Amino acid sequence: MRTTIFVAVSALAAVGSCLPGADKHEFCAPGPKDARSPCPMLNSLANHGYLPRNGKNVSIDQIVNGIDEALNLSPLSSRPVAEFAATTSTTGNPSTMHLSDLATHGVIEHDGSLSRNDIFFGDNKKFNKKIYDTVAKFFTKDVISIQTAANARRSRLVAAQAANPAFNFTAREDQFSQFETALYLAVYGKGTEGNAKTKWVNIMFREERIPYKEGFKRPTDVITNEDIVELADKVKAAA
Ligand code: HEM
């Protein structure tokens, strides 16, 4: 009886975490005690062990190195953002953060997200299928062009503004949001031309998983900060 209970408890504890013997970067869904953020990519990196899988006490260096290792995105691009993100830290150590700290509204987190609800409605952190479905309906082709990404972003902003009486979107937040679209176009697309693979983008948002099984490989050429800025400018121009 005792053994049965022990086995049952161990099995429950294993739900959402890696089973013994899992590869270092195998995907494992988070467990109920793991911290996650409003960023689908940081969550994906934690789910693959590029960041601490529990999402807690994550250092600026771990974020920069994890992004480099998994995505070949230049530290010159990620470090300033990681440092800014650390201003939300509740860990007691200014160079670490829990991923959940990043949901602090008005630092990086903003209204009108593609896959999260606005803080006004309570949960600005967890993936919201209903909202993302309204965005993903723009992704009707195999690849997402810059124009399509800009249209989806614009439509989501219009809908959020109509639904939320406390909607707020500063010029800086607009810029962050353009960068977020630029980031998924850069990581899952080709250079600065957009055309991100729809399947891969959907997997990032819906499953918070890196689509290795679907053919994604770490880009061989570094994604530079200039690439991201160029893409963000193109997203803005297309809006
Ligand atoms: C220093 C690294 C990073 C930090 C601190 C960070 C943080 C954040 C935060 C706080 C948000 C929420 C913004 C909102 O309210 O929508 C966000 C959104 C987002 N991030 Fe990251 N992020 C980082 C790197 C990346 C990378 C490398 C990607 C690559 C694809 C990425 C893709 C996205 C996307 C697509 C969103 C928009 C989510 C949505 O609108 O629902 N992020 N990020």
C-alpha cells in the first residue's frame, strides 16, 4: 500500500517535469510550481532547459547565453533587454529574476499582446488561446510575411483597445511590441525578409516549445541587433 502511494506521488511529481534520463535540452512541460513569463520564447527556453527549468532565480547571463546557445541571437541584442527585465526582479538579487517577475505591467509587459490578455482582465501572463486564435487566423500561408505579421499585430491592438476600457499603449510599448514581432520573424524566418514558418511560430506560441521535431535548427549565421532593428522598422512601416 505504502509503495503504491509512493509510486503514485512520484508519478504526480513527474508530471510537468523531466523524467530521469531526459536529454539536457529535451522539451518538458512546466510543473505547477515552475515560474513562467508572458514571453513565449523565454518559456520555450526554460521548457528545453536552456534556462533553469523551474524558471526561478534566472540570471541575466543565463538569459543571454541561453538565447545565444539555442537561437544564435547576438548578446548585443539580448543583453540590454535582459538587464532591463531584471528591474522587475523580486528575488532579492538584482542580477537574477523569476520568469514570473516579467509580468510586471508597464516595464516590458504591455497591453495588446498577441497571445496574452491585458492586465485589466486579470491574467496578463498565461497563454490565452482565444486571443491567439484571433491573431493566428491571419497566418493562412506556410510562411508569415512582414505584412501579414504587421496586419495581425494591428488587428490585435485594435481589438484590445475596443475591449479594454483601461487600454494603455505608450510609444515605448508600441516599439517593444514591434520588436517582439521582429524577433519571431527573425528567429523563425529568413534574415531580415520575414517569411517565418507558420508552423514553427504557432508551436512557439501554443506549446512554448522549440520546433526541433518540425525541422528547426539553430541558425548558422548570427542574428544581429541590426537585423532586429531593421525588421522592427519594416513591421512599423507595414502597419
Ligand atoms: C532578453 C530576452 C527577452 C526578454 C527579457 C523578453 C521578455 C518579454 C516580455 C516581458 C514579454 C511580454 C510583452 C507583452 O506584454 O506582450 C515578451 C513578449 C514576447 N517575446 Fe520576449 N523576451 C526576450 C527574448 C525574446 C526572444 C529571443 C524572442 C524570440 C522569438 C521573443 C519573443 C517574444 C514575442 C513574440 C512576444 C510577444 C508575445 C505576445 O504578444 O503575446 N522574446 N518578451
